[in-house]
Amino acid sequence: MTTTEKTADLLAREIEARREDLIALTQDLIRIPTLNPPGENYLLICEYLENRLKRQGFSVEMIRAHGTPGDSDRYPRWNMVARYEGKYPGECVHFNSHTDVVEVGKGWTFDPFGAELHDGKIYGRGACDMKGGLAASIIAAEAFIAACPDFAGSIEISGTADEESGGFGGVAYLAEKGFFTPQRVQHVIIPEPLQKDRICLGHRGVWWAEIETHGEIAHGSMPFLGDCAVRHMGAVVNEMEETLFPALAEKRTDMPVVPVGARQSTMNINSIHGGQAEQPADFTGLPSPCVPDSCKMIVDRRFLIEEDINDVQREITDVLDKVAGKRENFRYDIREMHRVLPTMTEKNAPVVETVSRAISDVMGKEAEYVVSPGTYDQKHIDRIGKLKNCIAYGPGILELAHKPDEYIGVDDMIESARVMAQSLAELLPRPD
Ligand SMILES: [Zn+2]
């Protein structure tokens, strides 16, 4: 056996010895309902992680993201960063997991916060997205420290808030405070549920905008005395159907986005609201007859690394200007709500090559490279932290995220923990 094989063998045994611990840790995390919105129990889960990691010799910082969206004394945005220093100086590998989960929704046959173990799977909201990944990374780090106590460099584990709502009170805040500078951290692994044999290199871009068409209020029996903003918006939808959607479908990308349907530009019309507001369900009256003077549409445009954000914006304003050229009294406003540029880590980046080797070692098959259709916290590490050596890698099936009866497979966590631990062994070797 070579030294590398011996280390891999030792790590596998250290992780297997922690199987029960891994299950209990995952269950404990799921049983803390960290619903977002509104952002429940963030302090509780950070304290739980702090206790556990301090016992293992980590030093822990608790950081509240004061003043970020949603932060209040009732719902404080707490984050936890733990660091373990090796015996010798070296690089730092950071595992970042979000601690928040989305609403439960309907259709569950298991208790969403019961974390029941059934047939090798642990069920609960956040099981795969991403408390299972967080637990796997903790077990991987602890097993590595036990197996290779003389390593060089350092390991960080963070539990962060609000990924599901943009990450502004979580990774973005930490990045602004310098936690992800290339001087402090050299490799970042985000254990999102991308499947144990896949490496996620990045994500497409996002541009959200609100379009408003204007009209003039009048009595509904004499609409010719007013100007209907909803009809103007109808013309916008028409133009989009005729020219914009076909053009977007033509734009293909070399990014390996999964599912393959997202390997092109896409746009979702998120909402259209015009005219009188909807009344509560128990309201029994009729609407009053008015011509709507305003109609608003929110568009959610996802774009490719080959596209420029200025062109993405221009395409939408071109549609509006074209409609303006055809319709009398057509007036509009457009307002940007949110933007994230696409990002993709190079395949030859050190963290990608290392995790790829560990996957083929542990799983006996080549790693698959993928890109996410939607964004995740890598955007903040890339843009604010200026760190390009970042991937998402973790156990769980992406399609189960946010669904009823979400689960994480225990064997999947064990295997991905082995990949993470072997990656630590390669990135933080003991000096000869
Ligand atoms: Zn997630």
C-alpha cells in the first residue's frame, strides 16, 4: 500500500466509526427548525454547532449580521465560523453550509422536524438542503483531524444564515467582513445537495426587473374615457411571445448546466398585477367598475456566462420600445430589482482537481462537472470575497430540495464525507 492508500484507508475507517454520530448530528440539526422566512432559531443552531466544534478543538466566532435584510431583535441573523489550526502553516480549506430551511409546505408523510431514520434515510425539512451536507463536512473534518493530526494549514467550517433568501445576512455579510479573502481562505467547498459524484462549478446569472405600464382611470362602462394599463401589458406579453422567448431559446451555453433544459437563456414571468387588488376570500361583494391605470410585471431572467448583463437589459427595453412604436399612449417604467453575474470556477482550479480525484478514488468513477441553473452562496464568495477557487460538492439529490418528504441517505453522507476528508488530506499535507 502507498502512503496515499494508507491514508485513504484510515480515513474511511475513521468515518465509518462515526456513522452513529453522523446520524445523530444530522437528526439534531434537522430538529432545530430554522425556517426562513422569517429566520427562526438561527442563534440556537449556531450555539449547537459552537458547542460541538469547540469540544473538538475548534475556535469559534459568532457573528450577527446587524442591519441586513430581515435582521431584528426578534429574528437576529446569526452566523458561526469555526477554525482549526493544524500543526504547521499552510492553506485553509473552508466548508460553508447554510443553516436555514424553506417552509414545510403540504404533502408530508413524515414529521418535517422529526428527523426519522427509515430504511437508511433521514427525513425532514432541510435533510438534503443542506443539514446532511453540513453534518457530513463536520464528520469529515473530525475524522481527518483524528487520522492526520500533523497536518499543515487550517480547516474552517461555517454555518450561515439566509441562503434561501439571497444570503445577505449570511455569506455576503461574512465576505464583506473579510472572512473569504484569498489571504485568509484558499479553498471553499459548499456541501449543497449536488450528488456525491458531481462537482458544481458555478451558476447562471440572474436579472430581476419590475416593468410597469401606465394608463388612466375611468368608469368601466366608458373605457374609451380612460386608458387600460392591463391591455398595454398584454401587448408586452404578446411581443415577448413573438420575439423574445424564441430568441432566448436560441442562446445556448457551453456551461454544463443541469438539468439540460437550463442550458440556454430562460425567462420566467414571475407575476402580473393590474387593476383592483384581490379581495379576501370571505368578501362577498362585487368589484367596482374601473379602468386600471397601472399594471406591473416582474420578470426573472436567467442568463449565461457567454452573455453580457447590459445586453440582457437591452433586450427587455427593446421589447418595450418596440411596443411603444406600435401603440398609442404606451408609457412604461422599468426598475432593476436584483442582479447576480454568472460564475464558473475553472476545471483546473486546485479545489476542483482535488475533489475530482477523491471522487474517482472513493466512488471508482469519474466525477461529473455541473453548473446550477439557479444561484447559491458561491456568488458572494466570488464577487465580494474575490476567491475563484470555490465549488459546491455534497451529498443528497437536488430534486428533493424544498419538496415534501425531503431526505438524505446515510450511505451518501458517508461516501461524500470520505471524499471531503480525502480532499483535506491532499490539500493540507504534512510537511516531509
Ligand atoms: Zn441549499
